[in-house]
Amino acid sequence: MSKKKNFPTRLAAGLLLAILIDTALQLVWKSAVLSLPNDGSPWLNVQAVLHSPLFIFVIFLMACQFFNWLMVLGNADLSYAQPVTSLSYVSVFCLSVLYLKETTDLIQIAGIVCVLAGVWFISQTDHVTHSSERES
Amino acid sequence: MMGQNAIGVLLVVICALLEGVGQVFLKKSVLGAVRWYLWISFGVVILLIETMIYSQALLFLDVGAAYAISSLNLISVTFMSRCLLREKVTRIRWIGVCLIFIGVSLVAARA
């Protein structure tokens, strides 16, 4: 395993925020899509999107996610930051079980353990590739 | 004629590929590239197209299934980071990515 360099607090905060926003986005987006009229007309759907508070909120979350993500990318490799934000799978799962009272089983728990292990492996690598290290 | 699930899966797979390309463009914009605004603009356009396609996919698939298949984003982004950005993707990082992919698939398979 490669030796880890100093991990910036700003990057840690950015990654945490990215996970939180992604979790909210997944839950709100589905509700927003289900609230659209299902009449097959793209124009009416565009009008509905522009007047739907849920979609406006989705767009707001996406904008926040975008600017935060640019800050994260300025401090870390894309191949480092993107997998770490997969922790949102864990948070969505936990919220579903704790607050929506969805049932769970051993297979799902094994999946969550795999995600956590995967993120741990990635956290053991350097968060940034310096110009001299770029692979040819 | 493709079933609704198959259409949904195909749309989410297309989204995964677009995500890889869009993210590489965004990363290019913060690497101090000349004409960074072009990289960011193309990246945003690609991600917007992905968003529209993903919204359509949610009409065909449960959010759990769509979210699980969209974990292909990880493979796509890691592969493109290695090939297009020449990032140092070590074996440890690949193991992590594969574990996350398996984990997400297990969670979603039971959703």
C-alpha cells in the first residue's frame, strides 16, 4: 500500500457534504419524477418540471453538488473522490431502514459491509496524483 | 420489442458512460487547462443530458434498481480517469472500486 500524504480538512469536508447532498438528491428526485403527469407529452412535462417545487429543490441540490464537487476535484483525483462518495449508498440504506422502516436481510448487510470495505481500501491510497506520477 | 425493464437498464448504462466522460471534462477544468471554461461547459452539457436520460430511466425502473445499475459509474469513471487523465490507479484502488460495485449490487438486488 502506498504511503498516505496529508489529508486536507477541506477535502474531508467536501467529501462529507457531497455524500449528504447525494443522499438527499436520490430521495427527492424519485419523489419529483413520480409527481409528474404521465401523459407522454414532453412539453407538458417540461412545464410541470418548471412549476414543481420538488424539481426546483432537485435543481438547487444539483447546483450545490456541482460547486462542491468542483472544489473536491480541485483537491483530489477523480478516481479517488468518486468512489468515496459511494458512502451515500450506505446512508440511503440506513435512512430507509431507520426512518422508512424498510425491511433488511443479511445479503443487504453484506453489501453494505462490502461498500464500507471498498471505501476503506480506497482511503488507503494517495488522494492525489502528482504530475511526475501520472501514468503513461 | 424491448421490455420496460430492459429499456430502463439500457438508459442507466448509457448514463454511466456519459458520467465517465462528463466527470473527466470537469476534472480537466480544475487541472489548470487552457480554456477551462470550455471543459466545464462540455462537462455540464453532458451531465445535463445524463440527468434527462436518468429521469426517463426512473420511469421504467425502481429507484433501487436504477441506483444499483448506476454504480457502473464507478467502473466507468475509474477506467476513464486512468486512460484519459493518467491518474495513478493502483491495484488497491481497483480492489476498493470492485468491492463497492459488488456491495451496491448486493444491496440493490434485494431492494
